[in-house]
Amino acid sequence: MTVTVNGQPWELPDGATVADVLHRLGAPARGVAVALDGAVVPRAQWAHTPLAVGASVDVVTAVQGG
Amino acid sequence: MADDPLIIAGREFGSRLILGTGGADNLAVLERALLAAQTELTTVAIRRMDTGSRTGVLDVLMRHGIEPLPNTAGCRSAAEAVLTAQLGAEALQTSWVKLEVIADDHTLLPDPIELLDAAEQLVEAGFTVLPYTNDDPVLARRLADVGCAAVMPLGSPIGTGLGIRNPHNIEMIVAQATVPVVLDAGIGTASEAAQAMELGCDAVLLATAVTRAEDPPRMAEAMRLAVQAGRHARLAGRIPRRFWAQASSPDRR
């Protein structure tokens, strides 16, 4: 299935979860947050949140700024 | 000034200088600047992981026990800012947010309508909201009224280094403030940071003035001293301005 991750189209196996996206991105253990279709998914839910076809996932982290 | 802490939302800070981390080319230099500033609270931005943005800043802050303050820089609408604040809270496990909602790219001035809307929503959601605002006493009052923990008026637009363009407005904001006032944006050099404190601000937030200085650690040190000097001068009470001279030595006759 195709989903959008940080604006890019990604091919993932059916049943893939938010945690799978984080794993493939090589996200660090801390300082990361995820929004699925514009709503925050708490860390504890990542492994239990499957993605639907066409889902939009944003993975963010803290960078220099402000 | 250990006996004169900055208190925001019940939390005490020994330092009245809040730094931003934007604009630094080199993380090691930024680290030395943060230490020279002796800051306890420092802003970071929240960005997508794949943008090639400068990460690693969090490790630096954690190494020195400096509290990261996520901001909503770059957001143009209340909805965007609220989501970014929620992401920042999740990423950094904090309920504090520096709320920025800007109107356009060339002034980077806050959009007052969206800002107040976002502030209200985030306060309602339990956030400790520190809004970057215009130097508008009425807007500052409205932000405090909806429950913001501080108000952070600009001295001049972000990154301009033009100093405090409307000192009287800052004084009016201070005069009616029910929450701490943090002068945020526009500071170019140490005297302007001191001026902010002399005007009665409770703290100063700056980034560019340090990170883009030729010698960031040295400028950070200058800012630390300036904020302390300005705070002392404010508390000491300056003399009234006079038109004619007044001798300070005894009369010779």
C-alpha cells in the first residue's frame, strides 16, 4: 500500500504500523513525535496504530531554531 | 542574583537570559555560547525528520541540564501552531511552548488574530504558553487574559538586530503586566539587552545576536552580563532625567 511519509510516497506492506515507519526512518529513541493525518499519535500507541492506504504520516524532531 | 529568580508559571530560573539555538553553523560553538550565557531555558524548533535540519542540539542541551523549550516557528495559522505545539510536547515531554504564529516571510511579525486563537486553545489544552507577540500593549493584555504564562513582545523583527524600536510600548506592556514580560527578538548587541531589563522586562530571549556574532561565546557572555546589569539598574532605580546640570561636588564658595 502507498502512504505519505513527510510528504514523500512510501510503499509499505499491508498492516504496517506507525512504529514500522519510525524504524525505517532510523528515528532516534528520544526527541521524536508523530502525527497521523494531522493528529498526534502518542509514543505508546506507535506499535498499535496501523496505517490505512493513503495515510499521511509526519515524523518530527527537535532542531536548532528560535 | 540567586535571590532574584525569574518565575514563570511557578517555576524558578536563576538566569534571566533565554537563548534560541537558530542560526548557529557549528554545534560546538553553540555549546560554548550556551555555557557562557549560563542560560537554563533554550528554544528549539520542531521540524520533519527528513529535511536535513540541524539536529543534535537536543543532546547538547541535555548534556548541560538546559531545559529545551519547543517553539512553533514557521507556523502561519492557529491550527498549524496548535498541532506543532502538541508534537513538540510529545517529542520533548514538556507542556511548555514558545508560541509563534507569523504573518509573512519578510517581516516575520506575529499574526495577532491567529496568535490569540492558538494561545487560547493551547491554554485550554493545559499548555504553559509563552507567546511571541507584537509590541502591542493591548494584545499583550489579551494574551495574559486568556491565560498565557508570560508575554514575549518583540523589540524589532526577528533577526534584524534593530534593537528596541518602541521602548514606550515595552514600558506600557510592563506597567500593566500580570505575567512576566520577556523581550523576544530584535536584540543586536549587549546594550539593547540591558535596555530591555531597564525598561522592566523580566527576561530577554535572543538567538541571532549570539549565534551570528563573530564570536558567539563572547557575545553570549556579554549578553549574560548585560541582562544582569540591566536588572540591577532597574531594581536600583535610575535618577530622573534633568535638563540642566547638577553639580555632584560641593560648592567652592
